[in-house]
Amino acid sequence: MNRLTATAAAAAVLLSFASPSFAATIFVSNEKDNTITVIDGKTLQTIKTIPVGRRPRGVVLSPDFKELFVAAGDGDIMDVIDTKTMEKSRELESGPDPELMAVDPKGEKIYIANEDDSLVTIMDIKSGDVVGEVPVGVEPEGMTVSPDNKYTVATSESTSMAHIIDNEKMKLVANVLVDSRPREAKFTADGSQVWVSSEVGGSISVIDPKTWKVIKKIRFQVPGVRPELLQPVGMEFTKDGKYVFVALGPANRVAVIDAKTFEVTNYILVGQRPWHLEFDPDGTKLYVANGLTNDMTVIDVASQKAEKSVPVGRLPWGVAVMP
């Protein structure tokens, strides 16, 4: 090997280390088809369609990525998919009408919003045993566990509140009034804030966990779009925590918010009625489930532009991404 060839080879090796490639697997729940569409993150081709219980909505992966939990609302169960075999491995008795779930950082417990019973069911993941039930407001939906595993926040659509659960005591310790029909809650990575999206209220409430008080409300405005169509639902923070991407439902857009200034910096046109969204492992792409166009929009995060539409099943709702 001559000197020029050796130099080129060394540069290629360095480049490969500097730009790691992630082969993500994307899971999309299809509410009307009772299926999970499994997509290869590299080719964006469907590699499998997995039958699940009736009306699947929330999907969440275990921290070790070995299992995918699927809330089958009309089946009153939670299906568990083995991510190695891509087959349903078991069913968990989730309680009535599960919608969204959150897994604790250790992967030991899962917190389930039971919409019809106004309860949060706390389940041991390994055994499937219910270890606690916490009464909350009417129609609970959004669920998030704090990074330190001390608290879980549940949102109730009809009560317009975020309910704070002490995880050790499995008891309600605070209720925070937000705007109408809160849909999702998310802790920041450092646990210093909780963000709650209110669909009908058209806002996001930022809550301080030290006081459980709302410190900021963020609203949206798009020229030519009626205010009542700006309905925030799913939210995701970028890997560096600088921005929050928010699905705006009937507005057919994803909003981009500066997480430090709380200013809306961009609106990205996607498919019809985006529900939930998730980043790929390296944070360069965002996958958005569009409920009324039966597709998934792929957004390039750096340019903040939609670059591809990928067909999925009917009424896609939730998204989970596995590295």
C-alpha cells in the first residue's frame, strides 16, 4: 500500500467513527387496522405487520428494547411484543381502556392510563401483577415518569389537570390545573420541568416540579390556519434538549419550540392530523404518525423539513423507535 492509499484508508476509518450509522426499527400503531407496522429505518420499507388487540394506540419500548408494550384500548389489554422475534409474546391485564403508558427508568414498572376508570394502573413488568391503582381525574391519557423515578405525571382530559403521583408511596400528591383536554406530559431530561400539551386549549403548560406550578404557557399561531385547529398532542424533545417538536393535529403541522426561550420558531407541514412522533436513535430524523392520511412523515431535524411520506396502516396513532 503506497502512502497516498494508506492516508485515504486512514481518513475513511476516521470518518466512519465520526459519523456513526444507526439501523433503527420503527413501530407504528394503527388504530383502525388493529396492527403494528414495523418499518426498517434505513430503507423505510415495511418489514412486518403484527396483529394486536382492538384499537391499539399508545406504544412504548422497555429501556432494554427487548419488549414493545401496546395499549389495546377496546380490548382492555396491553399486548407485549418480543422485539427479537417480532411476535406477540404475552398479554397483560391493563385495566379498562388503556391509552398511554410510561415505563420507569429501571424497566421494572409500567404506569398505564385507564381512560374509562379514571385510574392509573401500576404494573410489575416481569410478573404482570398489578401492584397499585391511583385514582386520578376523568379520562386520564398522558403519562410520564421523572428521570429520577420519584414521580409520575398523568393528565386527565375531562378534568383538565396534570396529576402528580409519588412513585414510592403510589399516592397522589398534587393536582395542577392546565388548559382544556390535556393529552400528553413529558419531563425534560434533567427533570427540571414537565411539559403538558392541551389539545382543545391549544397550549402547552410548562410546570416546575419543585412547586408544581405552571411557569409558562405556550400558544401557537399559523397564518391562514384557524386558531381552533391548532391542537397540540404529541411532544418530543431533541436529544440535546434545545428544541421541542409538537404535533398540532388538525393544523397538519409540527411546531418547533425553543426549549429555553419558550418561543415557537417554526411550523413544518406534514400529513393530515399528526398524533404522535419520535426521534431516531441519533436524533437526526423525526417520525410523525398522521392519523387521517394513513402515513408517517419523516422530518430531517437539522433542516426542519419534511422529506418523505411512508405508508402505514389505517389511523396511525403512536410511534416508538428502537436502535
